[in-house]
Amino acid sequence: KNEVEQSPQNLTAQEGEFITINCSYSVGISALHWLQQHPGGGIVSLFMLSSGKKKHGRLIATINIQEKHSSLHITASHPRDSAVYICAVTFQGAQKLVFGQGTRLTINP
Amino acid sequence: GAVVSQHPSRVICKSGTSVKIECRSLDFQATTMFWYRQFPKQSLMLMATSNEGSKATYEQGVEKDKFLINHASLTLSTLTVTSAHPEDSSFYICSARAGGFAKNIQYFGAGTRLSVL
């Protein structure tokens, strides 16, 4: 079965802390996405990965294809980073995204 | 980066009316568009996949006569919720995907919050 598991489900941290959100998937993929959803609902695509590591500002995403695992890191976290972060994958041979259950991140000032 | 525009962002309607939601790719041709629904504190659920010029493929449990999808051009797909009822109140999100080398990248609209009274 094609599954995506995220952890933790909820994460609360203080401003400035280093944040890690994890995503594991069950079988081979063609692409993995990290998405951000703010309370208003709109979704922003942060990264699309098929291998290696990507960095954008304070955000870093890594993927280990052999271990079927990806991490999203936020350095020097800020209250405006508070959102739900969603891992989504496209499994090989498929065209639709399969979503993790999301991680609700709260950064307190 | 690529932009997907979704309209309206919020709609409140009476039970029994129909509501149309538009999803436009503004600077690329979207060979495939996806429609999702999201209930509070839940993950996105794929409703249907539409390819330009062909009938949409609906996920199991989604009524195709209730949720009409039209993908008449490479930049526009519409979702019409027919005879809406309070249980259809939800957050609806579209995404669009180009073909070719960008086929693994999906760009999301900002979503439409539907409230049926």
C-alpha cells in the first residue's frame, strides 16, 4: 500500500529553535513535496525533491531515497513559521499526490 | 514561480444552490488539474483528476453528478458543486501540473472556503 507517514503530528517550540519534521514513505517515488498551509487555508509549495538536499532561506529539505525518508528543517524559527507542514509524494507510475497527515507547528515568541 | 489562481476565495450560499469554483494557471499550460477537499483538521483528499479535453477521473466515493468538473482549456478548470447542502461545506483546493519536464511539480491554488447554509 502506498503510504506517507509524518512525525510529529504537533510540535510547539520557542522562537529561535531549530525545527525538524520527518516524513517516511512506503515504496519508490518519483517526487516528494513539502507544502505549507497557513490558518487561512492557502497552500504554498516549499520544495520538490527527488534526491539530495535543497535550501531556501531558513528552510532546508533533505531526502534519503534508500531509506525512503525526508526531513524538513527550519533554522532560527519565528512565530510566522507557525503553520501546518505537509509532506506529499508522487509514487512511481502514478500521477496523483499522496499526502501525509501534516505537522501542526506552533512557534511561541 | 508558476501561479495558480483560484476564485472565489470564499462563498456562502443557500442549500440547494449550485456553486462554481474556477482554477486558472496564469503563466503555464496545465495539462492536468487536481481538485481536493479538506475538512477541518484533516489532510487534503483528492476528489478528481482532470486532463484537458477529456472527462475527469473521480476518486472512489466522489459523486461525479454532484461535483461537475470541466477542463475546457489548458489554463482553466472549473468545479461546480450542484445542489449544495450543508455537508458539502468544506475547503476546496485545486492544483495544476504542467507536462513535460515539469510534470512532477504541482502548483496549488489558494483554496475556496464553501459554507452552505
